[in-house]
Amino acid sequence: MRGGMGNMQNMMKQMQKMQKKMTEAQEKLGEERIEGTAGGGMVTVIVTGHKEIVDVAIKPEVVDPDDIEMLQDLVLAATNDALKKAEELTNKTMGQFTKGMNLPF
């Protein structure tokens, strides 16, 4: 089993390097701003790559006191749009670390 130890240390170093890169990628995701819209841009929701909602913009002309439900639906749709895009970005960003590694995440 000679030489097995050095190999193990090497692997640990690689893992630490990757861990650092993953942490950095996670932090970058938090700084990303992803926009979701609904109603042809009448409602815009901005989320971070960490799926935190940071902004909601509603055009005045879509605000109808007699049809609050439509507005609620648009806000929901825009939020889901933004979250879906954030999810895709996360998968794309973090996927590069799990590709070909068969790690049980």
C-alpha cells in the first residue's frame, strides 16, 4: 500500500480547492439579479441567485381595484418566472462542480 497516503492527501487538496470554488460560486449567485416578468412587463420581480426577492415593480395601469385577483396572479406569475430562472442559473453554476464526480449531493 506504499504511496497510497500521498494520493489521499492530493485528493483532499483537490476537494478543498473545489470546496473553495463552490463557496465562491455560491457567493456570486447571491449577487446575481434575475428578472421575472408577467403581463408583458406589467409586473416585474427581481430575485437574487439565492432566490431572495429584492424588488417588485408594478406598472400603475395594471392596478385595477375591481380586479385585484388579476394583479395577484401577475405577481405570482412574475415571481415564479424569476424563481425558475434563478433555479436554472443555480443549476448551471453549481452543476459544473458535480459533473462527472458522482458525489451523492
